Amino acid sequence: MPRRRGLTDKQVAALPRKEGRYTHSDPELGGHYLRIPARTSTAPIAFAAVARDPKGKQIWTTVGTADAIGIDQARELARAAIKRIKAGGLVGESAKPTVRVVADQWLERHVRGQRTERERARIISRYIVPRIGDQVFADVRRKDIAELLDRIEDEGGKPMADGVLNTFRAISKWVQQRDESYHPPLTAGMSRVPKGEGRRKRILADDELRAIWRVEGQYGDFVRLALLTAQRREKLITLRWDDIKDGVWTIRTEPREKGNPGKLVLPQIALDIIRAQPRFVGNLYVFAGRNNGPSSAFGAGQYKARFDELCGVTGWRVHDLRRTARSLMARAGVQTEIAEMVLGHARDELLQIYDRHHYQDEMADALTKLAALVEQITLGA
């Protein structure tokens, strides 16, 4: 008797990423597909159900993502979704789409390709869809959201509840822009963390910088480069060899990106770290991972935990290095406006219109001063 084909969580994680997004059918459940993002995307693999409604229209709906649920749970959700679609319960373009359908459309049309894509998709699949996914989106009331946030606050804390609220608010605004009859059920004061209180302020002290600087390996190189360039983690993860030319890093721009320094002349110590990375045939990324994609080691998982053990520094995140670099630039005498440009923070609208100077020399000088201070701190003691 031939062995039944299957698809395990391990096999899902090993599916290769290609130049463009593609779908992979689940051999154990007809109508259940996996959407594998392109290798340039950091988004997780998504599970989707597809069926035809009573009018014969084919409907696709996302039931979750691989970073939040396993293949077995995805199959259960897909079976239920297929059943509802066939019964006429889910219609993507109807006047009364569900929260699940609207969230899927929002991710596809508005968020896809942004640096927040992975976290937004995780919040939707783990917190929003399992609880209110089958409600008609326009029928969701303030009471529903308040109860949802109460449960999340009890289970995951106030910051996580605010993350869910912010995601639902963003979806609501997007729907409101497309439908003049829709009125979001949200109001001021629904946040669980008081304004300003939840903003992270952590920077690494000099002794902590010396400790993390001493750890070797790919993660250590990534940390050092993050400190020396002050760029966002996703920009560093997706750094490609062809982005660096003659010592200049041309930073790729994402759709609807708020700010980006554009081109940065990197200090020699940063270039040395980049050039020391191994190059693999077919892999375009400086910090290379599996399947010709970027490394997946730089999240808050086991690799970060191991790095913390080696360096002895705890209670910090990779993004704290960006805040630390900004503080070090101020300490090195870099002007506030130039330091903000290095970080890629959005400039005042009038300045963007009237000040057309590119400031590349000034930003190069800022990174040079930052590198000199970092070397003085980490190598001088």
C-alpha cells in the first residue's frame, strides 16, 4: 500500500523561497494552500483556504501564518473556512465581509512589503482572527474590541493589547478611506499603556557595549554593524552585496516607507565587518541564510538568548542599538538634525520641500565620529 503523502511543520519551514511569491497545495486537504513569500520578503508563510461560494465565485481567505500556528491547526481552520465559504458565509467582496477577510485584504493591498509586515500578520493570525475573525467587520462594536483587549491584556500584558489595538485601528482607517459609510468603533483612551509610559528608553552603557563587542560569530558581526550604522534591523537583515558599491550603502526603499537615509558612506570598520562575511553562490545577502535567503537568526529567539549568555548582557533588544547609536552620535558632537537623517527619521514637510541638499558628506562624517567613539569605548579599555 503506498505511503500517504503528508506535510509536517518541519517540511513547511523548509519550503524554499523563490524570486516571487507562490502557492503550494496541501496534499492532505484539498482547498488548503500555503502561500510562500518571495525570498526578499521577511513575511511568514501563510495558510489559505479556497473554495467556491453558492454563486460559483472562488474565494481565498487566510486562516493563519506559520509563525503563529502549526500545519495541523491550519488544516482545522481551513476545513471550517471551506465549509463556510461553500455555505455562503464568507464572501471577500461582499457588502458584509468578515474581519478575517478584511484583515487579509489589508495585509495584501496595504502592508505587503513593509518592514512591519511580519508583526502585523502575526498579530492578526494569533490574536484577532481566532477571537473575532468570523464577525462581520462593519458589525464589530466598541464593546467587542474592549473585551478582546481585556483578554489579551490578561494573557499577554498591556503592551500586547495596545499592539492589537493599533493594528485594528490601522485596518479600520484603511476601510474608512475606501467606504464612506463605515465608522470605526474606536475612541480616544482605549490604549492600555498611558501615553509615553510604554516607550522604550533602553540604551547600552559603555561596559555593556564592551561586553557585546567581544562576542564573535555572525550574530556578533550583525550586532556590531547595527551599532555602527544605526539602521533598523530589517534593513541590515536584507542587506545585499550589490547594495554596497565603493564604500557606499544604497538602502533599499520599501513601499510607503516613512523615512530612509538613502545612501550612507560607511566607515572602514563597518566595511571590514561586511567584507568578512562568507559569500555563497546564489545567495544575494550579506548575512546569508537558508534557501538563498537572508538569515533568520536575528530575532528574539534562541540565537539572541545564546548571544546574551555569551556576552552576559540581558534585558536588551537589537533595536536598542539604534537608540544607543543615536545617543553616541550626540556624545560625539554630531548635530541633532544630521543624526536624525542618519537614522532615516522623516523630516519636516517644509524642510523636505525647500531643503534639497543631500547631506551625504555630513552623514558620512557623523558615522565616522560614531565609529571612532565606538572603537574608543570597546577597544580602548
